[in-house]
Amino acid sequence: MRLSRYFMPVMRDVPKEAEIVSHQLMLRAGMIRQESAGIYSWLPTGFRVLKNIERIVREEQDRAGALEVLMPTIQSADLWKKSKRYGDYGDEMLRIKDRQGRDMLYGPTNEEMITDIFRQGVQSYKDLPRNLYHIQWKFRDERRPRFGVMRGREFLMKDAYSFDLSAEAGRHSYNKMFVAYLRTFARMGLKAIPMRADTGPIGGDQSHEFLILAETGESAVFFDRDFYDMDWRAFEIDYDDVGRVAEVVADFTAKYAATDEKHDAGEFEKRVPEARRLSGRGIEVGHIFFFGTKYSDPLGCTVQGPGGEKITIESGSYGIGVSRLAGAIIEASHDDAGIVWPVAVAPFHVGLVNLKVGDVATDAACLDLYEKLGRAGVEVLHDDTDERAGAKFKTMDLIGLPFQLIVGPKGLKDGVVEVKDRKTGARETLPPDAALKKLAEAVAAEGGRG
RNA sequence: CGGAGUGUAGCGCAGCCUGGUAGCGCACCUGCUUCGGGAGCAGGGGGUCGCAAGUUCGAAUCUUGCCACUCCGACCA
């Protein structure tokens, strides 16, 4: 993309409505625009990040055997009345009426609808297990939206729903999602610690929240320092290997980690030596539940077993805050100059900076590199504007692309260009071909197309 | 929803107390000079002062009501 043809309204001053750093940086980098409290437009740069996050989530859900569907944002109230949650959900649910006066709602979640879909489509035990998910906008009319996209009222969420014949089988479905979440967040460069959690209004008896550590997090968290030594890479695993999947889950759940609601100070002291006890604040980026027959019972979601008997389906649900992650990743990865994107979610991989637009040799060199990088699968934002060099560097640092490729007449005279690593600040001068090779390799290594 | 606060140009702000028809910085446009880490000079464009009613000869400014947004608390991806 050529910056001269792009739409990226960056700001030098911080809009006063933004309190936390991720919100400030998203606004300053021209990623989002607030439309009303807790509701945002995603501008081109922000939208690219959102799509990258969504892509990783989708790839890992698919890998774990979940099947993607798309349910509507608007739902009829009927299903919710059947599950008794129409009343329970309270003012958080945005209720609307259609022209016939029918009660409708903007979905805050989809347990009822997916259960109904599944009930209608499956009659035999032979059709289980299954896991269906979608990535769709939700609306929850929060009492107090805040922190930009981290706690919006309208937000993009991945929600998956598992259907099993027995509680044991349901446990494996739960464990698969647990592992898929570890992989998903690892690919985004995050260490998301699984913590025991309250089940809240969703209900059920087994639940974990995945939290990343950040000072601005909304939950107080208590955990074992040993988590830092875990293998957080997106390790390979055979999801059909029930024992192995359970082992990974056991490994992560053996260590103490809990949010304040579930925290037990006595147990913490008993299980974790003092030197390893850590506390801090965390941002919840994922939440998984196993709730058994809570929805299948009232909605009559059953299948016929081998002996002709009726089996009530055991279910779980699994959420990831896709739009929240955009803010959460920035909270976890930024410095004084701006955002520092992990390669896998960066809006572009490389910022190509032309230091002297209008200089024939420099323009030609930039164009050549731009085309070659594109062919190598590297996404490039080419700053071909006639801004001053200083301003260009500030902008590049602000928007946080992982690499900057800096091309100017002085370097070209010596046959070199400069490559800057945004994260480390390291700069290297090398011939254009070598720079190209280096960037292509770095992006291939870290970009992690699943 | 309880408490606190803010609405004046795209963004950040001053002006309001003590009414007289709107200003600063950045950004934007034009020209010249500059040009390897947010340039200088000169000229220029842009605002129903959140909305409505009231007081007044006259309201950004005073009064009342409403709306929007932000922050602090209880819930959640």
C-alpha cells in the first residue's frame, strides 16, 4: 500500500477521551474512531489488525476441529424466553421491536440459537461430537463502557459451542479448546495465563479465563511464577489424542492461577512457595465454560442413542474477545514512541520509507523494493509522501510496523539501505537485495500463517 | 445506576468569573527557502461556541431544562 493513497489519520495530540495507552495509541495511529460510547468504527489500519487477529483465531479453531458458521446479530426473543434468560439478562441486553411489535434483541451471545440449530440438525448419537463456532459482532449494553475497544458495548467475539454425548466426552471437547486457546494467543505473541474462573450468568461447573498481564487490566490476578517458564510456543499437538490433550491441560492447570473472585489466599500460600507467588492485574481475552445440560435440557436438545434411548447433549461454550485483543495486544506491546506490533497481527510487516521523494534514483529503488517485497509475500506500507524524514520516522514508530526499510540517496550512493527493527531499535545497513532477503525471512519466520 | 467532571475549528486548549458578535498551538491550503529523526518565513481557508428555552438593546459568557461524552465504584469477551 502506498501511503499517499491510504487513509490513516494519525494524530500528534492525544484525544482527551482516551485514558489508557492502548486506546490513545489506537486513536493516534488512526486505527479506530469512536462513534458513541463503547461503539467504534474501524479505519483501514485498525481493520487490517482486526482481520489478522480474526484469521489466527479462525485457523486455530479449524485446526482443533471446530466448524465455522455465521449466526445473525439480531435474534428473536422467543428462544431466550424458553431458556429463561430473557428476564435474567437484564439491562445489558439491547431489546428492540420489529415493525410487527415482535420482541427482538441484538445478541449478547448465542447459546440459545446454536443449541436450537443443533437440535434441529442432529437426531442421532452418530452425529456427535461436534463443535460449531462463529465470529460475529455482539452487543452488551454495559453500565460503563470504557478503555476503547477493550470494553466496548459492541464487540467482535469468537464463540464456539461443543456438543457431546457424555460429560467425559464433553471434557475432551473442553480440553481441546483449552489447548487451541494456548496456541491462538501464543501466535499473537501473548502469554495468556489460564485461570480458574467464575461461571457467571452462563452457568456450569468448569470454567477458565485466559488473562494477559497488564497494569491496566480490570481483574486482580494471583499466580505461580512458574508460568513464566512454561512452553508458550504454539506447539504441535494431535487433537484426537485424548490423553495428550488432557496432559497439556493438566500441566497448565496444575499451577496456581486465579482471578480475585476465585482466589483463595490460604490455598495460594499452601501450594506456592513465597518466592514464586506473584500478583498483578490482567486483561481477560478468552473464557471457556463447560455447562453440561444447562441449555440442552430446557431447549430439548437430545439425540437418540444406540439402544433407542434419549440422550441429553452435554455442552460447553468458548469465547475469545477478538476486538478486545487488538487493544490487549497493544497494552502488552508498546513503548514511548508507539505501538510495537507482533509480526503475526501487524497491519503491515514493513514500512518502506522513501527519504527523498522526487529523487529519481531513490524513487526507483523504493518502487523496485516495494514490488519485490510484495512478490515475496511481505505486506508493505510505502511512505511515498513528501513529508520530512523526521515526521515519517515518528509516524512509523507510532503505528508500530515490525520493520522499517529506509531508503535515501546517501545510502544508495554507497549501495546500501537501512533496516530497522521496531522492537529492538536495532539498525543495519546492507545492500538492497540482502535487506529484501532478510525481511522476507523474518516475516516468514514470525508471520506464522497457520 | 450512585458520585465527580467536560462539551468553543480535524486534534489539544484559552476566552466565561466582570455580557458588546471568537482566539492560540498543531494539522490543512498557496508561494519561496529548506530537506537523513516532527523545518523557517510570508500569505490563506475553516467554527449554527453540544441542543433548546429564558433574562437582556445585545449571550460562547448569566438562568433553567435536555442531550452527549469522560473519570471513580458494583458486572463481563
